[in-house]
Amino acid sequence: MEHVPPPAEELARLDRELAELDARRAQLLTRRAWLLAALRPPAPTAAPGWNPSAWGAPPSGRPGAPAQPWGYVPPKQPSTPRGAQNVLLTLGGLLLTIAAIAFTLVSWGSMGIGGRSAVLALVTVGALAAPAVLLRRGLTATAEALAALALVLTLLDAYAVHAVAAPDTDGLGFTAVAAAVLAALWTAYGLALGKLHLPLPAAVALAQWPLLFGAWAAGAPALVVGWALLATAVLDGAIALWGKGTGARVTACVGGSVMAFSALIVGLTLSVTASGPLGALAPGALLLTAAAAALAGAWRAPKGFARAGGVVAGLAVVAAVGGVPAAAVPESWGVLAYLSAGLALTAVVRTGLPRDAVLGVLVASAAVVGGALTGALPGLAAVLLGPVTLLSDVWAGLPGSFRSALDPTLPWTGLAAAPVVLAVSAGLLGAAYRWWPSLARIAAPLIAREEPGTAGAAAYGAGPAGSAGAPGTGTPEAGGAAVPGTGAEPGAGTAGTAGTPAPGAPGAAAPGVSGAPWYAGGRAGASWYAGGAPAARRRPSGAALRGAAGAGAAVLGWGALLLAGAVLDVPYAVAVAGETVLVAGLLALAVRRAGTGRGASAAVPVTALVVALAAAVSAGLLSLASEGASYAVFGALTALFAGASVRAGAGVERAVFAVAATVGATVLSGFAGRSLGLAPHEAAPLMLLVPALTVLFGARLRRNPVALPVELTGALGALVAVGLAVPDAPFLALVLALCGVLAAGAAVRPERRPVAGYLAAALFVLATWVRLAASEVSFPEAYTLPVTVPALVVGFLRRRKDPEASSWTAYGPGLAATLLPSLTVAWTDPDWQRPLLLGVAALVVTLLGARYRLQALLLLGGSVLALDGLHELAPYVVQVAGALPRWLPPALAGLLLLVVGATYEQRLRDARRLKEALGRMR
């Protein structure tokens, strides 16, 4: 049976119809969003005015709202009656408060004791009773204003009682009692009038002071004050968890945070300053109690607060447990006690604490370890950077010990525990790298990702009955858009399933197809108009974390060994040999191939490579104190990096090793010149030995990826040789000529010819000029013209054989060999004959270039002609400029800018035409 139409044609037709339906659906959804936005009331504007940035854009905060025309000014929103009422009530309450304070403080003495008591009592009772009546009549805002006035009046009553009835009592003690009484009064008042928002937060704020002021009034020691602060913080935590009203809970949360922080500071200060282990027990008990309170609050606190509680608890436990042994050991070794306590916190993963609290405790553990490592950084930096001072006096003599080559003013005795801290941290990271699978299984419950869509209905096509929806399936719970007919609506699933559509129901997935359709956030991705599930938080993979652990172990282990030598003050020879051996070990670790079946193994060799380079620099600087040590260390480093480049696989690592070996060989050639007693400019030709070897090495490797970095490093060595020869012109000419020979040798290879050929020609010409200047030749043309004429003849023959050859290749070197030296001499020649002849020659060259459309002749001749003319006109220009008014040059410059700006487009077109004309030349 034949299909009419054929299946391929029918399939194409179905695809077109589906695409049209999708496009139509998108249009309808866009129109629906626009209509919904149009029906919403306009959002209030902060500052109405002309807003040119709103041209065709919806207002901020209203996605999909209809666009407004350019220059649209939103209408002013009239003040609501409720807003005006609140303003009036606030002003009225403020005025009454000011009046009450003035009455209490200023007019108090003009009345008798009975009158004073009666007035305050009557006004306070009236202010407290009025809100109840006003609430029954629905005047909530007025009741709030009078409650605020009543709060101030109760505070004034307390002041009045102290001033009249108990003037001899202690101020702090009376304040503590008054705060407690007022807190109880306002708590009862707030619970009785539940509709008022002010009383309960005010009661919480007053409850912060009774215990603290009571302890101060009693002259209690700092530890008792800390317990008072902690008790207040615990009370605040209970109110924050179980209190009534958002205002009271927020106030309790803020107050509890301040009180808890103050209590921890008191406990930590007492623990650190304790005279012995027994003296640290009492502050430790305070800190442990604070930690227990923080963990207790973490059971019911929200996610963020639970993690913060875990962090506080972990740090408090470290301070409490570590403070006792730290008080029994010297100050420099106390960090080990805190480090041990911080590492012991990792056992929390085996406890039954909430997940967020456990994460917070682990963060505290990491913070303690990080703080201990930070304390070791100054010593490690001194070991690494201390030998830099040897650069000012190379080969001054063999130091007696390691510290003699470093900064002797650094307090090394205070860094006695730093190598142990680094070694312990390195050992733990190394163990984590070695037994990572076991560690991952232990930490799996903590780092497991929470699948979206588990709160209720599952996504479309979620899988077996009762299973949770997969992420990214567009369920409303996951933040996606529920699409009718996809089974994502609430109640779309059958009994016993988590939102899975029943077989045959509208929107059910076809047999064998899992996942939602593309327009519901399935595998093909959701369209811009259909919301899908939010993207899961990106976390580093296990392989990346394992690699970071291994890399950290390598870095910290190297730092521990390096710093241990300085702390022990080993002999200088042992220190130099030890650092060289460390470089060898790091290189052996770096050349390990990453493809060993472990996903995290790539990070360790790369880190070892970077650390090996830093260690090589440190060892090289340290060896500069002695001639023998310098040769031994740099020779060993050169051999080690060369061997590593041979053993390493093809890639960036091999190139880095080869470059490091080349740098070491270059430094050795410089040492040879110093050992021979040569001046810097005399040693410059000797330093070209390594660049020559790199040219030969590049010719041997040819297109190997390592060849180019090695040759560039050799070129940098040649540049250093040129810099050394600058003070002596004859040696500079010699070095430039030798560099030209090396560049010409590299230009023999086709892949280096485009760059090395021009470089060789330039170096030869420059060497010639330098040699002529060094010989004080006043007529350079006698030496340059014999070179220019044959060069131009050769270029002419080349152009005749290959008309497409560039004029820069054919005529550029020959013309530059004569024109540029002559121009240099002409600028210092007081006579007129040389500038005239040079100008005529440059004019002829320019005209020939314009006639035969040769770019090199035109640009070289024109540039020389312009500079020669400028030299001749400069004295007259100076005279004219001196005779002109001072305001005229700026005016002419401004006029020029105006003309150029007015004809800017025309100037651009002229510049483009000039560029195109030059580009068409050969």
C-alpha cells in the first residue's frame, strides 16, 4: 500500500504545522502578558520627570508592561488618605512627646509632690488606656501613635521616680530594675492588645538591659558580665524562635546577635589572656555554653540562620577547647592547640545535627585552619623574598647560616610552630587526596543536591509512580510554568503518584519517551515564553575538589619544608642544597602524566609546575651569595628543567620546562663573563652563545611546538646582551651584527623567514650606523652608497623577474641604508649643502615612487623630505612664533579643530582613499 502523500512529505508538512502552532502560541502568550500588565495599576514613581531612557521600554519592575512613547511623563500619584493620616499622627505624637519631656525636665519643680505624681500618673494611665478604646473603633493608626507616647511617658515615669522617690539609689541598679519592670509591663500590654505592633518590640528592647546593668551595678567581674550577656542572648533567641509578631522576633534577633557577639568577645578575651590552663576553664565554659545555645537554636532556625549558628558554635568550641592547652604552652605554639580543635570539628559529620548546622560547623573548621595558615605566611614570604637583597651584592661571600642570607630582623622564634601548621595541613590534604572516595561517601549526605520539584507535584513524565520530578521539568513548585495538558498542573497525577499523568490522559508522555516536551522545559530546552525550572546551583565537581586537595598538599608541603630550614637555621650549604632538591621533587611530580585514570590528577602536576618555577627562582636568588653555589645551583636547575622537558609529554608543560632551561643557561653565560673579569659590555658577546644554540635547536625541531618558545627566550637573551653593550658603541655594533647573523640563520627556515629576514636586515643596517657613529664619520654616504647601489640593482632585478614583489623587499633596505643615516647627520649639520642634496635626493625618490606606484619609495622619500624640510624651516618657525601674540597659537589650534570637526566625514573619506591608494601600491 502506498502512502498518499509519501511519508517524507507528510512528515515535513506536520513539522511546518507544528512550527506554525508554536509561533501562534508564542504570539498569544505575549499578547496575554501585555494585557495583564495593562490591567495592573501603575507602580508609584520615585521622582516623576522626563525620562528619555524609557523610550519604548516597559517601566522597571513590570515585565511585559506596554511600552510608553518617548518623553512620556508618568502622572503624579495623589497621596492616599492613609499616608496623610500616618504623617499627621507621627507629627502629633512627636509634639506630645516633646511636650512631655519638657514638662518633666523643666516644669517639674513648679508643682508640689502631689500634683506632680497626679499629673504623670493621670497622663500615663490615659495614654495606656486610650489605645484599647481606639482599637475597638478601628482607629489602629491613632492607637499606635498613643502607644508610642505612652512608651515615652513610662520612661519618664521611671526617671521621675528615681529623681523624687529614690534619688540615693545607684543609677545602674535602678536602671536594671526599671528596665525589667517596664519590659514585663509592656509585654503584658502587648499581649493584651495584640493588634498593636509597638509594645512587644519595645518590651524586647527593654529586656536587653536588666541583666547587663545589674551585673555592672554589682561590680561583677568580666566573666559574670559575659554570662549576663549570654543569658540575654539566649532569651532573645527564644523570643526570635517562638515569639509573637514579626517586629518582636526581628528585634530579638538583632538584640540577640549583638549580645551573643559581646559575650563571645568577653569569653575569648578572657581565654586568650588567661594565666594558665585553670584560668582558661571558666571562659571556656562560657564559650561552650554559647556554642550549645547556638546549636540548639539551629534545630529550628531557617537555613541561613542555622548555618550562621553552626559557624558561631564551631568557633566558640575551638576557642574554648583550644584555649586550655594554649594557655599551658609558649605563645608561639598556641596556634597548634586551636588548629587541633578546629580539625576535630570535622567529626561533626557523624553526628545527628541538622544539615545546615553541620555545614556551618565545617565552615568554622575551615576558617580556623585558614587563620592558622595565614599566620604562617609572613615567615614563608620572608624565606621566598629575603634572598632578593643579594642582588645588590652578588658573590659577596658565603653566609654562615640560612637566616644570614635572609632578613635577620624577622622574629624567627615566634614562627616556631609555622612549619608544623603547614605540615599538618599538607598531610591532611594529602590524605584527603589519597582516600577521596571514602571521604566523598562520608560527606555525600551534606553535599547532595536538593532536587527541585520535591515539594509537591512532580514534573511531566517524572518516572515511576511516586517518584519526584526531575529537575528542569517546568513544575510550578520548581519555579516553572505549568502548561495545560502536560500533567504539570496540580492534581494532574493519579492517586499514588507524584503528579505523573495517568495513561491516556491529556498531555501524557508517549510510551518510551521520558521527560517533558520541549515547550514544558524538557530536554530540548524551554522557549523564551515558557518558564522552566531554575538552573541548579553549580558546584565544583568531585574531581575538581580532589585536584584542589592534592594541589594544596603539594604547595603546603613545599612551604613547610622551606620554612623549617629557616626556623631551624640550617647551614647555608644545606639550605641551598635542600631548595634544589625540593625543585627536583616538584619537577618529578609535575612530569607525571594526567591520564592515570584519576579525574583529579591533572591539577596536581600543573600546581607542582608553578611551584617548581617559584622554588627555582628562590633557590637561584639564594645561591647568589657565593660564586660556587651560583654555578652549582643554576647548573643543576638547567639540567633538571632540560630533563623535565624531555620526559614531559607534548604540550604547554614541555614548553615551560624548555624555556626555564634556556633561562638558566643564559644566566650561566652571564656568570661566565663575570668570572672572567669582563666588563658588562665585554661580556655581551659571550651572552649570545645561548641565543645561537636556540637558533640551532629551533632548526633541529622545526615545527615542534617547543621550538618557538625556546627561540623567543633566546631572543630575549640577545636583547639583554644588546642592553649590556649599549654603553660602548663599538661593542654595541659588534653585538648588533652578531644578532643580525643569528636572525639571518633563523631566516633560512621558511617558517621563520617572514619575520627573521626583516629583522636581520634591520640589525645589519643598525649595526652599520652604530659603527659609523662610533668612528665619528662625518660623511656616512661614502660608506652607505656602496651598499645602497648594489642593493637597489638587486631589487630592480628582483622586481623585473617578479613584478608582484613588494617594493619594501626590493628597494626598502637599500634606500634606508643611505637616507636614514644622511638624515641623522643632516639634522646636526650647520651647513646648507647636505640638507639641500638630501632634499633633492628624497624628492627624486618620492617622484619615482609616485610615478611607478611603489610604496616604499613614496613613503621613505616623502618622510625624509618632510623631516629635512622641517629641519630647514625650524629656525624661521621659531622666530615667527616668538613674534606672534601668545593667544594666537591656541586660537589657530582651536580654529583648526573646528574646521576638522566640521569636515570630519570628508576627512575620513579622504583618509580611506589615501589608505586604499597606498594599499594598491607594491
